[in-house]
Amino acid sequence: MVEKIFTESPYAIPSSEREVKDFIKEMPNSPGVYRFLDKSKSPLYIGKAKFLNKRLASYFRTSSRPKKINNLIEEASFIELSLTNTELESLLYEQYLIKNFKPKFNVQFKDDKGYPWIKVETHNAFPSAKSFLGKKQHDGKFFGPFPNSYAVRDALKLIQKTFKLRNCSDTYFKNRSRPCLQYEIGRCSAPCVGLISQEEYRNEVRGADLLLSGRSEDLIEEFYDMMDDFASKRQYEKAAVYRDRISALRDIQRAQSIAGFKKNRDAIYLSTSKGKTKIGVSSVNGGWVTGHKNFFPEGGIEEDETLESFISRHYFSKKYCPSILVVGQKLANKNLIEKALSKFHERKISIVTRPTKKDKGLLEICKTNTEFTLKKDKTDPNIDYKLDALTKELKIKKIETIESYDISHHSGDHALAGCVVYGQSGKAKNLYRTYNISKQNSGNDIGSMLELIERRFTGDKNKIPSLIIIDGGRVHLTQVQKKMKEMGFSPSNIISISKGIRRKASFDSIHLPGGESKIVKEGSVVHNFIQEIRDETHRYAISLQKSKSVKSSLSSSIDKLYGVGDSRKKLLLRYFGSLEQIKRASIDDLSEVSGIGRMTAESIYKQLHK
């Protein structure tokens, strides 16, 4: 039987209870697509149903109707129907219409941009392989996207150790007269000084391409052929290179829980945390996880079918769909979606809702990557509630920004002050500041805090925060209030928080501007929020102070070395990893560092072992 679509003329939205009953009676008891239209007859929402009359009736039940449905009914003026012969056809037609019209009330799954990639700059005679953040461009070949920068770093480390591709800039490459440190540590073949031919280098680039594209088995087969070929010619050293590469790739495959799939597949995981939803898709190609992407739903009135909506929307809008989709949870319309996708892509598509042990491993990878980006999201979903509670508790008209200050030092040395800023979206890390404290106040917490206040607000009267929180007791607060008053500012919106008995958070005290002090109340949104800000300030200040101490201890020894400038210092630290390792190095060890000659090595050794 030939399938057809019949489109009815638009119906006016019924308003009274009687009109609703008559309207539902007219609706057909058959599959089809329905569209809520606005006054200009543009689609507001598009849906499909196996039984149109039952589905449409659900929109006009006023008892406990969701707010989103109420908004849709208020904005809609017409309903238009398209009848189909089968439910399968209604699903296909629904996705076609949504893709073309992108209605306001349909969920739109947007790609969570900003993924890192590996970029191979193919326009060069000797292409470089580097990390790249953002959307793909036209110049070069891109591999990924990777879920995070750590994954890119590991992948780059792998291809540089295996194929020795360069990662330097073109300017650096053109101006080399001898191999750099990357060559010394076995991560570059030094094409800059002609230690490898263009043809040989291009073969290495092709090998990296195969590996990053998920075609590891093809690559290993090539390595076997080349190993056998060199061995037959008694070029055993070259054969050993490919033997070692095969061994390394086999180790990597064993370490991957998703290696060994015969068919390509996508694992799909829906994660919800603190009111935010993201859907992650991890793609397997040739037995490798070749990329992970996250999508987030925007708008829409669908609530219970988010995963089904995503699968339908995502794979109907793409030219390619893998033969297997692993979801690991029940889908009400699984069979229907499978049939629709198979018909759309003209080949069998299967949805796995009961994953095997291997598929569970893939889903776990997808879950980890999805939740990683969800936790990394900088926006605090509860910030409005926290700010509102804080405003009421402190009787402040409006809180737009909060600044919190803490002093950190090491036995009175290397003192600095950290300033943490919270705004309407939570932490505003781009506004965090650091202040080095003078030697005269180093070790004096109150003196350091007053120095911070003076430096922070001198000549900056237009940027006074709505609330200031300082880490300290009643004395600290009183002194800061006095200082602010001397500088011509109101001291009313300043509070402090101090540690209590045994420095336990449950014994913390909050000191208010009017002289009142409160013990932190367990479960209080306001008190917990103040503690959260104090802890973030302390973390920020102490991490910077430790970094400053480390740099100072390094500079105290290595900066005094005669004949060692900034460039050589960086080479030494990069090669040995720490000052302690440099001190342990022999003259021969020091001479191994690129840029450090024998005479310089002897000089460094003598100065470090006086």
C-alpha cells in the first residue's frame, strides 16, 4: 500500500469546555502529526501521535496542567493536522517538520561548543600536530572532538612518541639550526634540520591519521608488512622500530575498555544535576572512542521523552548514523524509532537498551565524560536562591557582587591577599585578584588586611561591591570597618567569619556589622553560602601563596647561578623537572641538556656543590 499524508485545514483553538468536547469529537482516531500555530499560522509546537484524538485531548485537561503547556495554549491560535497511514510515517514526518521550522516550544538540542581538537596543519611540507580549541576550520585536518584537554594531551603524547610529529610553530620550525629538546626526548624526528625526508615524514603523518581516525587495525597491518619487509632485507634496526610500535598499540588497545567492537556505535547518556540536563554521545569507530560530544536541551515542553526526542532529532538530522545505538535504559517507542531510523538511513539501525558487559563499559565512558562537563559548568543553578536568602538575612536592598578577602603566608614570609568575587551567576573567576603584601605587614593578619583594603579601594570608588566578607574575627571586622570609614565609604555591608573550637566548620561564627555574632546554623542556606565563599577564598589564597613560595625557593638557588639566563633555566627545569633533580645531576647529565655545553655544565655543577 502506498503511504500518503493528508493535511487538514487548521482548526481554531477551542476556548470553552463545550468547544473542547466538540473539538475532540472531531479529531480522528488515527496516527498523524499535529501543529500548534500562532496568529500568523507559524508553528509553535509540532508533535506526533498514534491516536491524534487522545493526544490532543491531553492538552486541554486543565487540572494539574504543566506551566509550559499553559503557555503554549495561551500563545496558540490554531491547530493543524497531517494524517498518516502509519505511526512510523508520522515520526518521520514530525522530524522533517521540526528540522525545517524549529518551533519555539519544541526542544532544540544544541551542541555544547568549545571542545578541544587535535589539528594537523596539512598545508605545510612537514605538518605539525597541535591541540586546538573551538570550531573546526578549513585549514588543516581535525580529529576529535575530545571530551577535555587532558584527553587531547594524552592523544598528542601518544602520536608524538609513536610517529614523532612536530608540535612547534612555523616560525620556530624555520629558524632552527639544530634539533630541539623534543628531539632529545624522542618526541620529534627533527624535520627542521633535515633528519627525516619529506616522504618519510608524510608516511608518519598518515600513520597518525589512521590512528586518530579509529583505524588502528589497518595501521597495525601496515606496521606488520613494513616490519616483515625490513626484516627480509636484514634491516633489523628498522624492523625493530615497527615491532615496538605494534607492541605499543596493542598495549593501548588492551587498556581501552571499548576496544574490539566489530561494528561502529554511539553510546548515549542523559545526565541531570541540579536542574541541568545534558546528553552525551561517545562515538566508537574501528574499536576506538574517536570523539565525545555533549548536547543540552533548550526550551520545549517535552519532559518525559527527552532521550527519545534527542535520538529522533539528532539522527534524523545527520547523514550518518551508526548501526548500533547504546542507551542502557528502556525507551517507550524503541521499536518505532528503530524502524524509522532504519528507513531514513536505508539500513538496519538497532537500539540497545540492555547492554552487554562491553557495552556497559562504553556507557560508563560516556557517563564519565558527560558528567565531567556538567560538573565543570561554572554557573551555579541555585545562585538566585542563595543571593535572595542572603539579601533578606542581611537586610540589603540588592546584592549584585560579593567580594571576599583572605590573607595567606608561610611563617610570616611570602604573604599575599586573595580576593574572590561572586556575581549573579556564582563564581566570577575572571574578576579574582591577588595582592602581594609588603614586608612590614607580612605575618600581621590585621595589618595585611588593612593594606589590602587601602590598595583595593583607593581611587576605585565606583566599584564598591554590594557585600564584603573577610576571613577573621570581630577585631578584624572592627578594624576594616574603621578603615573603610576613614576612606569615605560606608562600613555597613561588611561581615566577617571566623573559625570556632577545633576549627570545625560547625562551630564557625559570623560577625555582623552592628556588633552581633551568630554561631553557624546547620542547614541554613545563608550560613552555608557564607562558608562556601570563605572556603573558596581560602583555597584561592593558599594555592597562590604556595605557588609563590615554590617560585621563590627555586629562584633563590637557580637565579643566582652565573651564566644561566632565563632560557637555560627553563631548559634545565624542563629537562630535570625540579631544582632537586638539577642538584643531583652529574656534569655529564647536565651536558645532555640541549643548549648546555660542557663548560657551562661544569660551572653549574661547581656552583651547586660549593
